[in-house]
Amino acid sequence: MSMLTPPGMGGQYRITGDKYPRMRRPRRRVRLVLAVVASVAVLGTAGWGTLQLIDVFSGGDGDKASAAGPKADCATKAGPSPSVAKVLPEPRRITVNVFNATTRQGLAKQTADELKKRGFRVGDVGNAAAEFDKKVKGIGLLLGPASAQDTSLPVLAAQLTGAEPRTEATRKGTAVDLIIGDKFRTLTPKATADLTLSKLTAPAPPQTDTKKSC
């Protein structure tokens, strides 16, 4: 009896030989496992190839863009904005009426003659109306229509430093009035008036303008 045969067993149950029998898996199961592994490998390869094709046609920036998040704001660059010179009318295009609101005689004509020498057109010359006569305590009063606010009045104001400019909404025409006041002595020297006008018409200093560049 073989040593592998349990006691009490014999006959057809007797095991002969000195080795254990080998236990083998059924061949069908092995083939099934191999088929599953092969399918997974094929599907993985196909998926990787698809991703590579998508990356090629998209330029390869898809992952980078999503990783970086939204595009950052464009960089700002500072640059000077173009300056514009102020345009004022020439004296020859401005008509000035000269009125005397003081008790001193001859100031209106004297002042009108000087303005004419400086190139202004002179309109009416005489005493001020009752509403202004002896009521202008300063150097003078400059009156004009609303349109003269940034045109004729600044040019006339340069000739009489310290005069008060005013506009009248209901006033018609383009002429302006120079009403001489109690503190008036003489017009501003022509050289000084010309310097003031040159500053008024000079281009403004360039301003920094920020621009975005992408």
C-alpha cells in the first residue's frame, strides 16, 4: 500500500505512487481571463490614442488653459495723451463797447483808443447805463453773451487784469462790454496781456493715459 493511501482505504481508492496529483484549472477559465485582459488593453490603447488626437488638433493648449484658469487682465501701459491747444479769437474779430461808470471824464474814449491800437474793434463808447453808473466798485466789469464765456471774454480780460467777467443768457449778438470801475487806472500793459494770451492758447501739459495691451 502506498503511503498516500489513507488507512482503511483500498481497492479503487488506493493511491499509488509517491507524488500528489496535480490540480489544474480548466482551460476555458484561463482563456476567458486572457480574453478579458486583452480587451481591457485594447480599450485603454484606443482611449489614449483618442486623447492624443484631440490634443494635436486643439494645439495642445487645452490642459494648459484649464490649469491656468481664466486669462489674466491685459497689461497696462502708460502713455501721454495728445495735448490740444485752446483756440481763442483774434482781437480783430472781437467788438468791444466801452462804458465809463465812474465820475472821471474821458476814461471811456481813452480806453477805447488803446483797445483799437491793440487790434480790437470798438463799438459804442460813452457813459454806463443807470444800472451800472457809479455802481462798479472794482477795476471794471466785462459783460458778454453766454457764447463769449470761453472765447471773447478771456481775450478782453487779458487787457484788464482784475476785471470781473460776466455772461448774460438773454444777451444777443457777439459784442462784449467793458465797463470801467472806480479802481480803474489803465489797461494792462500790452506785453503782459500778450503773455497772458500766449499762456491761454498754449497746449495743455500731456496727461498720462493708461492703455491695455493684450
